[in-house]
Amino acid sequence: METRANDARHRQRQQKLKEQVEARVAAATGKKGILIVFTGNGKGKSTAAFGTVTRAVGHGKTVGVAQFIKGQWDNGEYNTLHPLGVEFHIMGTGFTWETQNREADIAAALVVWTEAQRMLADPQYDLVVLDELTYMLAYHYLDTDAVIAAITARPAQQSVIVTGRGCHARLLDLADTVSEMRPVKHAFDSGIQAQVGIDW
């Protein structure tokens, strides 16, 4: 008897939840490209972005990627996605604490940003990923006003993903969806090396 009562209560709760979800789905009538930001100090920001790229490619979408900060090392997402038609533009200088050359880093960032601007202006691209863009604004390698203007003026159905720590407040305000990765534990803190296929 108690099991039946529990089952009945469960069905009632699930029916109520179903009605709430269906009401929210019915109310979501807007259709446009969205700006997604993956930020925070935890691992997984670029991973989340490239998961979305993989999903988009699986649906036949056209995707362009601008990777800031990234170096010349082997790149798993490039190895997989470039042969599937995803366009990549990679800064290729590596981490700023390794280059220690602000002028060269700015020049490299501007080369990649020129390609990013072109993709952001082209309705052919369904999704544009600006990987590690947040650092370019924090270090003043790129002009924040120019970046905001390009993202704001993009084609209506184009979606954009921005990744990186310490996202600029103006980008957060502009974004439709923001996810913040929070570190709980990280293998590197225990002395475990970054691993091919897991960390890059």
C-alpha cells in the first residue's frame, strides 16, 4: 500500500514538473543566434566550446574558430574538426609568460582577430568560437569596443562562443548564456602532468 502511495506521489510530482517544463518551452518563441560565454577558473571552458562545435558540425552547420593564446603544440580539436570542414585561425604564440614579448603577441592577436572579424561579419558561419578571447581584452591586446561592436553587429542567426578566465563585464552583460567553471580539484595541483587527449 505504501509503495502505491509513493508511486502516486511520484507521478504527481513528475506531472507537475512536466507541465512547468512544457510551459517554459511554449513561452520560448524567440529564434536568433546567441552569445555564449564559458568563463571561470576551472578546467573545461574550451572543452565545452569544442563540444558545441562538434554538435554543430554533426548538424551540418558551418563553424569558424579563432584560437588566441594557443601555441604550436599538437591540437586535438584541430586534428578532429579541421578535416570535417571547421575553419581554424590559431595565434600560435603560446602562453604570454613564455613569449614575454608584448609587441609580438599583439601583432599575432591582430592577425587572428582580423580573421575573426571576417567570420563574424559573414552569414555563412552558423557558429564562431573565440577561444581564449578574454585574455586579449584583459591584456589590452585587442580593443574592447571593436570586439563588442563586431559581436553585436554579427548576422542575426549566427551564434558566438567566447572562452577564457576573467571575462570582461561588458561581454558578460551582452551574453545570452554564461557558464562559470569553478575549480574543485585539478590533477596538476597533485603533480600530474597534462596529458595528450585529455588536456589538449
